[in-house]
Amino acid sequence: MTAAEILQTDYKLKTDYLVAHLARMWTRFGFFLTIQSALFGYSLQLANAEYLRLLAGFGLILALLWWHFAATDNYLVTVYRAQVAQVFHLMRAARAAAFVEAGLPPDPPGYSYVGSTASEAFDARSGEVRPVARGLLQWRSERLSATELGVVFALFFVALWLLRLVT
């Protein structure tokens, strides 16, 4: 097996793992958000006032567990994206040689790895690499990515449960 074949196999394995991890992460997000929302709503009913401390304590424990999973997930997504980027970088020479042999540019503009968050991308309509359009319906924050939302929501529920415990 050649180095290029090893790297290609490694790239496929790492991208598959990243995709599967993201799917598991969003499944966990949906599970915890649903449970936390229902439990919090249940705690607001006056008929359940005598169980408020128990509900708030249970909700707080679940929110802290959610925070742990979400923070770990966010960390792992960063690690897995970096691993995919590294293999893509290591494949550069073999990829360039294969591209040149096929009559393509050795390093096409906008060509990148799975999980790249570059601000420019290939526009199929124009056939050129252009800045990715940003606006109300399409944007990306460098400070808060979608993978960090689990952490933010978990901490939000930690704060809500702490408020419920002290009020």
C-alpha cells in the first residue's frame, strides 16, 4: 500500500468519524433540550410547587451532565476537524501530482477539506471561487459556532435551575 493510499483511507475514516460524531452530538442535544424544556415547564406548574426542590435538583444535575457532554463534544469536533485538515495537508503532494496528470491545476482555488470553515468557496453558478455570502439567512460566527450551542444551552439551563432553587 502506498503512502497516498494510506492517507486516502485515513482521510475517509476520519471524515466518517467526524460526521458520525456530529450526528451523535445533535441527537444528544435534542434529547437534553427536550427533557430540560419539559422538566422546566413541569416545574412551573403551581400544582407541582411541593416538588420544586426535587425537580430543580434533578434538572440541575441533568443540565450539568448535558454541559459535560456538550463541552466534550465541542472539544472532540475541534480535534476531529484538525485531524481531517492534517491528513488533507499531508495528501497535498500526491493530490497535486494526480491533478496535474489529469490536466487540472495542482492546487485548485477554493479546494479544501471536509469541515473547513473557509470564508471563500466554489460558486457553481459562476465557476469561480468567491466569498461565501453572508446575511440574515446565512452567516457564521467566529465566536459562537453551532457546535458550541449545546454548551451554551446547557449552561443556560444550569442558570435557570439555580434560579428555581433560590426562588
